[in-house]
Amino acid sequence: MKKVLGIIGSPRKLGNSEVLIKEISRNVPEPHELSLIRLNDFNILPCKGCYMCLVTGNPCHLDDDLPVIKEAVLSADAFIVAAPAYLLGANASLKRVLDRIMGFNENKEFKQWGKPSIGIAIAGMKGKEGYTKLNIESFLKILLTDIKRSDILYGALPGEIFMNEENKKTAAELGSALFKPAPEITGPRCLLCGGDTFRFLGDNRLQCMLCSNSGTFSMEKGEPVLSIQKSGHDIFLSEGDSTQHANWLTGMKGSFKDHKKKLKVITQSYAEEGLWVLPPSKKTGE
């Protein structure tokens, strides 16, 4: 039986994110067991940027609840992720985990590579979802999953999302899509990653905000046509790309050691500038 992990990026119990994940699960035709994680239930410390998790045999030294989430992710066969828009972006619980995801790939073994996933952004007002969908897609891509479909649904009050019957139909479609082949990329999307969020750079140039690759666009018969090329330093377009990126990060750790003295001279020249606003614990030396 398949193991599906629902990741809830919302603090609300029985809120729209939770009930939507459960409704999608009800519509997955393959026999499966649904496990659920509410990210706000866990103590997830911010990443320190030390890169120690990339050193072979050296797990993250932060003492928090992330190992529980890591184990659930690595043992799952598929993922459904939903998060609400908080001020035009996904709830911060999703980003806290995303910043630590590199530590999931011990010894550069990408055990979650290519596992199917569904992502849903939920917003209270149409047009006010901001970059929430992009946040969720980034989470799923950096997790190295195969996004079968992502969408934006609307509902603010707990359960309101299913006061709209169209949303139930969409949930059924999402559930049906989880274990099926991903649809062919069509329309104004990045042909490399399927992303549909872009930064326009001028002179018909643009950059995909999901895979970060750039290219050009033109208009043909009233429709935008995109041409985006690989940069040579991609993160998740292939398993080889992921290995290359992990090697680059490991190399940066070595580069820091090689240039540590010169880097310290630069940073220390700024050490005494500015007045720090401190929390009470820092003021008392606790």
C-alpha cells in the first residue's frame, strides 16, 4: 500500500489546508495510507548556514524536531502539500523546513527523488495569493519531488473552501492526478520545470522564478511563446543536477576554510558599526 504524506503549512486545526489535503486523499484511486504533519506542531530551528549537513556522515547539529519530519518524508511514497497565503506568501512554517531540506540528503543520496507530489496554495481573496503557489512549488522541487499538479484555491474561514463546489471538483482532479504521469507542459510555462511565474528583464528577456533559468519570449498569434535555456548550474531538473549542486555547496565549505583569514579581515572592518537592538535575554547576558 502506498504511503501518502500530507504536509500542512497552516497553524489552524481543521482549517482549509487540512480539510483540503484530506479531501484530495479521499479521491486518490490507488490504495494508500494518509499520514499528516502540521508543521507548526514542530520545533524547527532556523538554519545556521554552516553546511555541516553536507559533510558525509555528519547530520545537522541543531537539536530540534526536524528528524521526525525527515523520517516521515523519506518513508513516504507521495506528498500532498497545502499552505495558506499569509501577507502574499506561504505561512513561514513551510520556509523554516525548506531552509533545512539539504540535510535530508545524507551522503548525497536523494531518496525522495522523483516521488509524486501535489501542491495547493490557499488564499482568502482572489488576486491576493501573491507568491504562495511559487513557495509551495519551490518546496516540492527542492524536496526533489515530481510535481503532478499545483493549484490555487480560495477560502478564508475554516472550511469555507468547500462552500464552493468547484473546489471539491478540483480536489477530486488533484487526487486523481497524484499517481498518474505528469501532464505535458503547455501554454506560457517554463519548458524545463513547468513553472508559470516569471521575472521580466527587458528586451524580451525573462527568468523562471521556479528553476531560475532565463531566456526570451515572443508573441505568436496573441500568445506568449517562451524559450528558456539551462544555466549549467541547476538544482532539481535531474538527479545529476542535484548532485552537482550539493558538490558545489560542499566546495564552498572548503573555500571558506581556504580563505577564512582574508574573509575575516573584510567582515571585521564592519564589526563596530551600528547600534544593536537586542532582546531582553541578550541584554542581561542570559
